[in-house]
Amino acid sequence: MKPFSGNPEEFNDRVIEQYRRYVNPALAQLMKFGGYGSVEWTGEGVYITDTHGERYLDALAGYGVFSLGHRHPRIVEAVHRQLDQMPLSTRQFFTSPMADLAERLAEVSPGKLQYSFFCHSGTESVEGALKCARIASGKHGIIFTTNAFHGKTMGSLSAGGREVYRTKVEPLVPDFHKVPWGDAEAVREAVTADTAAIILEPVQGEGGINPAPEGYLQTVRSICDEKGVLLIADEVQTGFGRTGRMFGVQHSGVNPDIMCLAKALGGGVTSTAAFVGTPEVWNRFFSENPTIHTTSVVNLCAMAAGLETLKVIEEEGLIENARNMGARLLEGLRLVQSELPDMVREVRGLGLMVGIEFHEKDFGLLTIAGLASRKIIAGYTLANPNVIRVEPPLIINDSQVDYVIESVRESLKECRDLLAG
């Protein structure tokens, strides 16, 4: 990869000014304050290099997008091959890349999930799943939980648990009902004769990295079976090895009726998403009208990327690596917590999806800045400002994990000294 060859200061100033004038001025200010005031230039493996030639260890992986790292050569090559052949489908003919990926998803998905609808983003997959649930069930009510995050378009936002993203655009889609996260009996009490589905994340991501409590998903599944309610698993962030299993629900042995997928499915090279359903759900969804839910474009490069992504995950042992490196990361960060209990409330997670909760949100902000100064990328949780997220690519190794742990320790001590002074 060629390094940036111009004047980095002039280039950075121009790009940041473009953000201020044409993209999002408030975001530009936040990014600079958070320590990410340069312009990214190249990416490879677990690293990003900016226009100054500074290399950052990406311990956030685009909130799961870069699970295979940046520019994984097998994904790049698969996309190149498809680009040379036919990048987009006319949608008037059958297309092999989409059929291949749908078959492979059916093979790796839990339970009876078999049919896939492909789209471009996580929020689109959730929108489709909600629509599918209502049509397939003939009912309207959707149950969701506190601190849930399923996207920011109108339907998915209606199932979101944090008011800061909802209040300015209300009224949202009707017949959405919120219950406390982790409380299966609250789900039971909320179900009515008009309840179509409950939508859950196996691990709440933006809500603060909250793994489902022991037995919670199993009880919710039994309630759905008893009451005739569909279970939608939002695996947009937890899918494809992130938690140490192919899908997060597999830790509890629960089989959903509909599953939402995105982020890692594109291999970090394309934007790829899907929702997957059982034959029973799918037949009801499309029985009267096979075009009741469509997309204008099928990106065949994205299909090729998705298919190769599944091969890489399995052939390179990334699920096992996520388990092993996740255990190492949790152990190390919990040791940091024991050293600084006045700052760190809890370290929790599953696989390589780890959250650090602080007693004060300012600790998180300063720690993010401290990590940036040590050339590490981490991130916030949108629904819980007291929690920062560490979600590195699944290809991360021992020494890189150890560097992240030590950098968190140093950043926290630096934060403590700064506030004390």
C-alpha cells in the first residue's frame, strides 16, 4: 500500500473543513475532541494508517464490520472476480452468487432458518424482519427491551430503547411495546392477542455490552412458543463469530424464527446484510405476493464477499480465535478493574465483544482519548455513555490483545492523575 504522498496538514485541514461545511459540523468537532483528528488513509489487517503515517490498532473493528480485519486478501480477490464478471444483478434473471450465499447461510444458521432476503445495512435487515413478522403472523404488536438498539430508520428506531434517538422524530411506528431487558416474565405479561414478535439482541451492543442473563433467551423462546409469538434475533453485531460462536443465540441453544444479519457479512470490503427466516415464516410472508418485499439492486460483489467471508471464518479458525482472545481480553481487563475499582465499575462481554463500564462517563471519554494517543481505536456505546467498547477484529493475536490491555491500564491511570490534579 502506498503511503500518503502529499502535505498531510493541508490535506487534513481541507477534509475536516469539508466535514464542517458539507457533512456534519457537530460530528467533526466530536471526532477531533475524541482524539481522531486526522484522516484515515490505508487499512490492512488489524491496523489503520492515517495521512501522517501513524498506525492505529483497530480495537473497534467498525462495531463488527471489520471482523476479518481490513482488506482481507481473500475478500478483496472475491470482490475483484465478481466485479470483472458482473457487479450488479438486473433482477430479471436468476443469479448464482445470491443463490450460493443463501444456501450457505441456511447451512450455518441455527434451527430451521432457511430463506434469506439480502439488503445493504443492519437497519434494513431489521425493517424487513419486522415487516416479515407482521405479515407472517397476521398481527401487529412488537415487543422490544430497554437499552435495545436495532437501527435508526423509523421501524427499527421504534424498537430502540433510548429516548435520545426517538423523541425528536416521534410519533414512531405504532404498536411497539417496551419491557425491561433480561426480565422474561415482563415479556410474558406484555404479550397480547395482537403480539406478532419480540425482537432481541443476544448481547446488547449499543446498550452497553449486556449479554443475555442465564436462561433468559430460553424462557423467552418458550413464551413465544406458548403464546404463538415470533422470536426475532438481531445478530447484526453478534453474528459471524463475534461472540465465540457463529451466532450469539447459539450460546443458549435458542432457535429464532427470524434472524437479522449485517456488518461482518461483507467481510469488511462491502456493505452486506440479510434477514433469514424459517420456511413457515417465509411461506406466509410471500404466499400472496412474491414481490411484497423487494430491493432495487442486488449487489453481486456483496454476495461474493459474503460467501468468501463464511469460508474465511471457518477455514482460518476465527471463531475459536474469538473465544481464546476474548477470554484473554476479559481476564486482562478485569485485572485492570481490580487495580482501579474506583474508576471501573464492571468489565463484561462475550467473545471479542467487551464493554468497560465506568463509574463516571467522563472516565470513558478521557480513556478513549488516552487510547487514541496510544494509537488504539475504541468506541462508545450509543445508549450508555458510561461504557466504552473493545471489539477488535477476530484475527487479533496475543501480543495485540496484551497491548490493548496495557494501554487501557495506562490511559486510566493517566485519567485518574489528570482528574486528581
